[in-house]
Amino acid sequence: MTYSKTIRLRVMRGDVIAFGPGKAALLLAIAQTGSISAAARALGMSYRRAWLLVEEMNVSFQEPLVATATGGANGGGARITDLARSMLDRYEQMTRKAEAAVAQDMGYFDALMKPEE
């Protein structure tokens, strides 16, 4: 298959993408690594880009999605909050529902796509 049948949902807050597939991936990477910098490396992005995405998420919602601790004796780090975990679960459910709702239409587009060279 040459065409991805994935729906990419984005939750907007004004002109800003408050939450979407990239931010969901970043949250998952932070949860796995315990660090924004390690998550950025795992996703192939700069630390600055990851930090900006975290900031966008944290200011977009009523509660932060990522909690950070500065370095020092305990080494600092980052963790995702319970709200972030809940949002990741809900986002996955939303994506599955959206994919199921448009599966037939996506099949139509898939049939019209040229094969990759």
C-alpha cells in the first residue's frame, strides 16, 4: 500500500495546534524517557522545538500536560501529568473513531493513488 489511511486529528486553540499527532508522540516519548531532551532526540527534533511544543501544550489547557524538575542532586527531568495520560487515551479513541467513520472514503482515494516509485 502506498497511501496512509491514517487520520491526523488536530485540536486547535485559536490559530495554535493545542494537541495533535506530533504533540501526542512527544508526550509518549517524555513518558518513556523521563526527559524532554531525551524525548526530542528519540523523535529526531531539537530540544528547543520540543520545549516550544511542551510550552504550547502547557499554556493551552487548564492544567499542565508536562511537569518539569530542574537539574541538581536529583538530576531534574520531566513527566507527563495524569491529565496528559487521560488526553492521550481520549485522542487515541478519537482517532480510531475518525478512521472507522471515513474508511470507505479513504479506500476510494487509495484506489486512485499512483504506486510509489
